[in-house]
Amino acid sequence: MFKHKLIPLLLPVAAALSLAACAGVQPVPYTAISSSPQLKQNRDDDSSHVPYKYVEPVVWSRYTQVVLDPVAVYQGADNQFGDMKNDDRTELANYMAETFAKKLSKRFDVTKQAGLNTLRVKLTLTGAEKTTPIVGQVMHFDIAGNLYNGVQAVRGGQGAFSGSVSYAVEIYDSSSGKLLKAYVSKQYPNAMNLPAAFGSLSAARTGLDKGADALVSQLR
């Protein structure tokens, strides 16, 4: 009986799969981000997750401490939250602050004081997509959905009707105030990650986990 109830839902979903690859949030070099004038289109292999970036030649190993600014929720007109409620935006910003601080503390001593050999990291949550209720979960059990998500997983692409998170990272030398690195990123779970499909913000949280790991690996 459950299978028969799903048929009316799955038919339009299957038809929509051909459009899923080009749907969703595509980050921009957000105009109200202070580093926006320096951001350039990224043409490297990681461009699907980091479409815009700026980087100076830096010996990251000489930095041993980090100051973390409070995570900002982007208010510019080109934000990509859609109709997401402010409470959800705040929840994601709080999770971002906790997650990035935890990950960065494995590489740096976290401090509140600027100084020599100390980075200042500014994080701005710029957008997010929720996983589409019911459909996002059904895609992991439907044959067509599983095939699509399997291909996306291999490509490193976003799962069908899955959520995501977009944000900006700006890294400064805390003593001189010089911008060392900046980028805009979009992160989401592996397309075959079933647990991340449950809960409207689970995919965005998983994306923040991945983003924090990616940042730490770049600063080694």
C-alpha cells in the first residue's frame, strides 16, 4: 500500500531529476563582503565548491594562533537564504561558529588577542538551502533517485533535492590587518549520505562540517 501511495509522488520527481543538476543556489562574489573586490573566479579543480577566491603567497606553518570573529549572517541584497526563517539562519550561524572553532583548535591555539604569528578568521554565512521535505528522503529509496545520486556522488555533485550551505571565509594577518586569503564556498553532503537527508537543516550542517575540515587542511 505504501508503494502505491508513493507512485503519484515519484512520477513528477523522476521528471524533475533532469533539472536537478542545474537547480539550487549558485554562490556569487557577494557585494557586501569586504573582500569582494579581490575575489576572482576560481578555475581550479575545486571550483564546484569554491567558485570565487583570492590568495596571497603565505607560509601558513608560521602561524600558530588564530582569532575567530563572531560568525556574521549576511544581510546583503544578494544573500541566498531564500525564504529561510531568521531562527534557522541563526541556528546555522551558531553551529558554524562552534564547528569551525572546534576544527581550527586542532591546528591553532585559539585566542582573543591579535599578535605576531596569529591569524584572524572572519566567517560569514551567506546562504543555505533546506532539504526538500519527503522528496529529498524518497530519492534515496527510489531507483531513479538512487541512480542520479550515485552519479552525483562520483562527480562530487549535490544530491537531488538536498540542502546545502554557502558562506564566505576571509583570513587576515591579525597584526598587520593584511588580507591573506578569501573565498566563497558552497558545501553539501555526499549525494549518497542518507542520514544527512533527514532533517531540513541536516545537509547544511554536514556541509559546514566539511567546510571546516577543508579550511583547516588549507592552512597546514
